[in-house]
Amino acid sequence: LRAYVSVKVRAVQAGIIEGRGLNVTFDTVSHNGGQTPAYDCVHFGTIAICRPEDAKSNLSAVKPIDANEIHGGAVIHSGEDFPVENTTPYFIPLEMIRAIETGAQNLYVFGVASYRDTFGIRRRTDYCYSTGGMLSAASRK
């Protein structure tokens, strides 16, 4: 009987910079599927372009979160969603877009949600989402 927070990537947006590349942002949704609230919920995320095997090793190399460095955050009640808009754009140059189009690289959204359960224990949920080449159509517009 505790909070269980999962994270889904809701959207990946790409804005074209003519002749240079794309500015990419992403939105996520944290969901509490547990029976008690998730307190002090914070979210960290980034974009990476790499090979699938590199993504797997990066995700399995879990980095610790210093609970003493985290302050504030949202409360997500049982069954509720908490959307997070990551509005800082990540620039992707044309050569990286071509690598995604050819399948040599993939674009990944990596991140972690950290929260405190009703017993005061700081917990985390790591996530990784791959666009698989979905940027190829936007890069040709």
C-alpha cells in the first residue's frame, strides 16, 4: 500500500530550423498507480541520440539521486496524472537527423521521476523512450 509512479512520454515536438536542423522538446506524464499519494515528486529528463546498445547501457547505469538535494515538488494522488512540459529545446543538427533516418542512431528521451512515498522513503522511476526514426518526415518539410 504505497505510491507507484510511472512515466510516459506524451509527445516529442520538432521545430525545423531551415538548413540547420531541428529544435526538439518533449512532454511527459507521471501517473500514480498506487493507493497512497506520491509526495515531493520531481522529474528530470533529457534527449540523447545514440545507438540502441548504448542506450541500454546508459539506462542500466543508474545514477544515484541525493535525496538531500531535492526540495519541493508535486503531490500526485492515487490514480492521478501529473503532466510535465520540458520546454527547453534540444538542437539536433542535420547530420544527426540523417543518422536517425538511416537507422544508425535513434533519438531517445531518458529521464527519472523521484518521489517520496507515504512512509517517507524516496523512490525513483527511470524511463527511456525511443522515437525510432519518427523525426525523418519532419526533417524533410
